[in-house]
Amino acid sequence: ASEGATEIRQTLYVPRALWWGVEWQRYVLNAIWGLPVQRTPLLRGMNVKSRFDEQLRSIPKPLRKRLRYYRSFVTPGLQEVRLRGYFAAARTDGDKEAHAAMLRQFLSDSMRAAASASAHPDPEDIGMQAYIAEEWCSGGIGSGGSAVVR
């Protein structure tokens, strides 16, 4: 953190699809596409490179071929796949309609921004937080970890 910045530590629940799934997808695409930047995969702050390498070797050849096919559709000169998942503490747990309304609002704002050629709204604008693996401490797989919220 920058000098003088106040850091607030909170325990937050991050869905497994983010802390495991996004990190796995990023690692697989960087490896299969042979991109030059290969960051160490982290799950809850733990280095899982050997585990991911083992799983990477078990990807069936047809799937590996399909993933390689999509490489030609991304930006030329791509150095690394940068995926970022977003999450938020839900005050509306179990209220599917409230979650659907929030998604509809975000999509509506995105469509309006696209039509006016302005930047898309940031997920942070609706209370979401970016999950960045390097910023999470080891709290054990499946547990809520500690995050530095800026």
C-alpha cells in the first residue's frame, strides 16, 4: 500500500468460481497459448503451480486444440491473459429478484454507455470488488481470506 494509506482488513466470502476458477482459467490460457508472462498461480495466497501443472497435463487433446484455436481471436502481441472476477458482500442473500434487478441495471448502464461511446461503468460503481489473487492471504482453501481493502 502507498505511504499514509489506511488499510482496513476485512473477512469477506469470495465465491470459489473466482478464487479457484478464474485463476485456473488464466493459468491454462497463458500456458496453452504460450504467452510470455507466466505468473505463479495463487489460491488463497498459496502457490499451486505444481497442482495446476498436473491438471494442465490431463486436459484432453481435443479441448487443448479448441483452446489453441481461440488464440488467433485475441489482441496481437498479447503478453498475458488478465482475468478479473468481481464480487460483493450480498445484503440480499437468497433474494434472487434483487440480484436480477442489480444485473439488469448494470447491463442497462453498459448498453447506454456503449451507445454513447463512453466508457463502460465499472463494477465498483455498483458495490462490487475486484478479486486479485496476489492480494489475498492464506486463509486455507475454501475459507474466507483476509483482504486489504483500499
